[in-house]
Amino acid sequence: MDVETKRDTDAARIRPFVESDTAAAKEILRGSPEAAQWTELGFRELLGWPGVLALVIEDGSRMIGFFIARQVGEEAEILNLAVHLLRRRKGEGWELLKAAMEEFLVRRITRVFLEVRESNVSAIAFYTKHGFSKKGRRAGYYRGPDEAAVLMEKKLRG
């Protein structure tokens, strides 16, 4: 997949997430307590999994957000999406999600799932706005603090 040629919006561009992006991703997570908090080792291990789709959006050479999902068969699960605190609500999260959805269609994905903290109303609103619907609730899914997850799904075909 050639993500760089797929999306170039103003000064921001989307490209594949590479191992050297892990430190910048951790920095974004420091300002995103509502996102899944992964270690640099966790990022590196995940990049080696089969079916992973990992993208970065950057402004010049500075990462401003990232997206990571995995594919299993004809389904995909969004594992993490985070945008730098000062760049939120400017469209970068949507650009990452849109690029991922385009790649999911190429990969013949039929459904995309995700879990989001029940208290993260802005993320729930974001995903709802972009075609996801609530499908369930998982009590005690998150730790630190303990919290339920809202399970969301988007059907791409079928």
C-alpha cells in the first residue's frame, strides 16, 4: 500500500507507521490519557503482527497522530487512534480514519470494530459521526481507572 500518495492534505501527510515512530507515538499518548497506553516495546511487537495496519499523520517531519488496527479474516479491529492534544478537532483524526477505511476496502474487510472508554464521549461522538454504531458494552474492560468499554462497529460491505 502506498499511503503517502493516497493522502496529502495541506501540510499534513499520511504514511506507514515504522518502528522509529514509537517514541513520538508515546509522546502523543502522554497527552491522551483516554487512549490505550502502550509501551514502546508494545508498539514494536505489534508492528510485527500479521494483518496490522499502522499509519502516521505528520506535519513536516513531526508526527501529529497515529492509527493502528489489525485484520483477522474479513474483519478489522481498531486498536488505537490518537492525535496530539494541540491538533485535535482539526481533521487529522478523520484523515487517518478515512485512509484506514480505504485500505480496509482494498483488503476486502466487511466489518470494523473498536472499543472505547464509556466516559470518552468525544471519541464515541467522533466514531458515530463517521458511521460506527454502538453494539454493546463490556463491563470492567479498562483498568486505571476501571471502566466499561463501549463496543462499536461499522459495516463496510455485506
